[in-house]
Amino acid sequence: MTEPLVDQPVTRDPHHPLDPPTEYTRLREDQPIVEVRFPNGSTGWLVTRFEEGSQVFNDPRLSAKRPRHDTPEGEVDEADEAAPFDAGFVMMDEPEHGVHRRLLTARFTPKAVQNKLQPYIDRIVDEHLDAIAAGPETFDFVQAMALPVPCLVICELLGVPYEDRDGFHEATVDMMDMGKSREERDKGAHWLINYITDLVAEKRRTHATDGILAELIGKTDGEDAVLSERQLIGLGVLLLFAGHDTTAAMMGLSTLTLLTHHEQRKELMEHPEKIGTTVEELLRYLTIVQFGLGRVAKEDLELAGARIKKGDLVVVAMNAANRDPRAFQDPDTLDIDRKMARHMGFGYGVHACLGQNVARAELKTVLPKLFQRFPDLRLATPLEEVPMDFTGTNYGVRKLMVTR
Amino acid sequence: MQISIDFDKCCGAGQCVLAAPDVFDQRDEDGIVVLLDDNPPADQAENVAQAAAVCPAAVIQVKQ
């Protein structure tokens, strides 16, 4: 007799909003990999342990070209060709993946971020802190800092006008919300596609040289073109939504976490030099990618004792893996002094988050400055009343009312 | 200590440069790792081990 499949996604315990679903803990302690049924009715595998998850991300027999697994109940799989936009290197395998990703990597190295972006980040964070100081004592941290700073940074990097932020953020939220219908999500995607298409046309017309989009146009036009027009637009869309929504979610959630972990916040305020390990620990502890990342088996293979068939979808629940006691001592405790070599907060393997050093720079700038400027900062509502985003691809807070 | 790198799999995250700046760098044009010293002195052992451990694509191999 076969065991009944575990239905995905499992839900978080609203009383423990900073922890992954408790069901994941049970699955992880039971076995490293389990057969699951996704909301669209398709079946596959879920990996909940760290070591086995790392293997999935580093195994060339598993392809990054995968169908969606996190769409709402009853929705039919979307074939890659039918997807509204081309997800580019995110869905490619080697060697094609490397060729496309390396069109962008130079802008995202620690050195490039430090030299070209850090002064800008320092300036805009200070400006937003000044605005908070001049505003009401109780305010929404998401609107005052967690959303505008990542939006400004991605606009600066890509060459996107900041005055368009309401439009592109709203479209991103629509597209990423698995609580919304396919129609609503596609509406968000098409808004972004049309927006980037118009912006690219404008940049071509003016021969713009202001950022990554303009650089990518150079890789699309001319004799030695690497990108197709659809790939160019897809990359623009991808960088715009992935470049701001992730960091915004992480910044709001990190602030909430420090506001509810008094000893850890105090320790950071007394030792601002610990911000590096603090940010890594927050990335591990919070792991905002809510429904995991998938890979598809290119051949029959065995993984942690499970027989995976060619074509099977294998999803790694990074939020569960990042709390695996086999990889992290006392994993459910937030410890800003934690010594760890690696975590899966940015995914893992060759597809690890392209923008990770930008995200680190923003978090490492905002968190110490925030608590230095407003040492009495506190939640204005009880934790249970903070509206959490249980349906977004990235977990986060929708609103975070705090008092300075 | 002998270091070898699978350059094709390097994802350019640059965590090795932060861990061991005397041993690793990144190419300006595409962020791919540059090995400044493939046989660094013993006092670099800890940094190099850290660099190998943090690499998200696990492309750094160290032989003692």
C-alpha cells in the first residue's frame, strides 16, 4: 500500500509567523524527501533537508527548466513557451545559463556594489531616515523604508525612472501573489512586459547609456547579438520585479524579527560590527522564498533513497532546509553570532541569487542606521496583528506599523 | 596547499573574494573568479577553507 501524498503548499502557523510551516519540521524529521501533490494536481518530490537540498541544486542531471509548482489550486501547468515572458537564465542549464548570466554578473560583484552602489545606498537611506524623523511618531515601515529603498536601488541599477514605482510594484505584487487568479497574475505580468517594452523603445530612441537595460540593448542589437528581443524584455521584467520585491520583503521581515528579539537587537546595537553575521543569520532564519524552488530530472536517478523518474519535478523547501538541525545547531533560534559557512537564503548552486550582494548591501546599511537613529523603535501593534503575506511567492509583511 | 577551480560553474557571487582577498579576485568584465595564488602560504589556509565553504556553486577545491 502506498502512503497518501502530502498536499502542497502546507500553511504556516499564524502564531509563529517567523517560522516555516510546522508540517515541514515533521516531514524533515521523518525523511529527507517525500512525494507530494502540488495545488494544480501534478505530483513530484519535496526535499526538506539541507544536505540533500544542496545536492539537488548542484546536480547537473536536474534541470532548471521547470514548470510552476506554486500556482493556485486547479490551475493547469503553463508550458514554458506559453509563459507571458522569457525567464532567461533562471530557466537555463549549462552552458547556456553561464553565457546569459555572465552578461550581468559584473554589475553584482561585492566590489562593484561597494564602489558603485554603496554611496548611493548610504545617501538614500539617510534621506529616508530624515523623512521618518520629520514625520509622525507612528508610521508604516514598509512604505517609509522597506519598499522605497529597494525600488530606488533597482531603478538606479537598471535605468528605470523612480516615478514609475507605484505601477511596477503593484504589477509585481499582482504577478507574485498565488492567492490571486491566473487572470490577475497575468495582468501584472503583462503590465511589466508592456512597461519594459516601452522603456526599451525609449532608450533605443535616445541612445541611452544609463544602466543595465541600456547595456542589454547593446547585447541585443547589432552583429554579435546574444539576446533575442523576447529575451531582452524578459530580462528587464525579471530584474525589475526580482530586484525590488525580494529585498523589500526581507527588509520588512528583518526589522520585525529584530523588533521581537530584544536581546539580539540590543546585541547588534552595542556591536554594530556584527551586522555582517546578523544579515546572514536573518537570511537563513527567515528564508523568504515561500514555496521553494523546483528542478526537473533529465534522467532517472536516485536521490536520498528515492527513485526519481525522468521528468519528475523536485522542489527544495529552502525554508525547511535552513532550519535543518543536521546543518545548523539549534536552528530555530535566531543567533547573530552564529558561525556558519553557508545557508540557502539566496538559493544555492550556479543559480544562486544574482543580486545577493546588492540585497546584503541594502540590509547591512538600513538595519544598523535604523536602530542607531531610533533606539526606542518598537511595534505599534501586537505581533499577531501584523499582516503577513501568506500567499506571495516571497514571504513578508504587507504593513509594519512601528513607533519611533 | 593546492587550489583548483571549476571556472565553468563559477556564478560570480564573489563570496570567495570577501573570505580570502589575497587569494581570490573577480574579473571586472563578468565577475568570474580569478585565482591570484594557486599555492598560497599556510597562513591563508583558514581563509581559503572559508572561501571554499561559502562558494554557492561549490567550485573551489583545496588539497593540502
